[in-house]
Amino acid sequence: MADLKVGDTIWRFDINRRVYRERNVGPIYREHWVPEEITGQTSRSWLLGRWGARKVPKKGDHHGYAFTPKEVDDDCYLKENRYLIAQRVQYLDDVEQLRKIAEIVGYKTPEAK
């Protein structure tokens, strides 16, 4: 993780922020991520916004916040591609590819009775 300090930028996921594509197909997922400046700190948290209105833990789970652009990219990749990849797997006709995927995701076949 990057060494953050007061004045640096982190990103907050805001479900209410919506930017739409042309033809109103639906909101662009990446646009939910809003950059915010770190305005202060405590021993355990970063403070965001005017008067430190929001606290974000410095360590551990920081659900809804990304400390680096890579975290934003990774979340966007996951949300935008997971269902498309699952759809491709659903229609696989190559048993070896399916076995490799099963191994990667830790799937074990049920024991025969």
C-alpha cells in the first residue's frame, strides 16, 4: 500500500453519483468512484471532507474506499467483467478448459454415492 499523508487523494465509492453513457444505457460504474482529499488524520484513521466529516481506517478493511488508482481499476475490472467471464464459462465445450477453471476457483466435484 502507498504511504499516504494529509493532502493525498483517495477514492470513495458513491452509489448516488451517476454518469450515463449516450443513449441512457445505464450508469458508468467507474464514475461512482469520487476522488477525495485527505484533510486530517488520527492515529488510526484518515479524515476526509470539511472538518473531517468521514473517517477511513488506515489499516485493514476499508470497504467503499480505494487508496490507489490500482484498487479502483481492480474493482472496476471485477464488476465489469465477472458476469461476462461467467457467461463464457457457462457455454464452454472444452472439458480441459473447464477442469482448469474448476482448479483455479477451487471447485471439487461432489462425491458419487
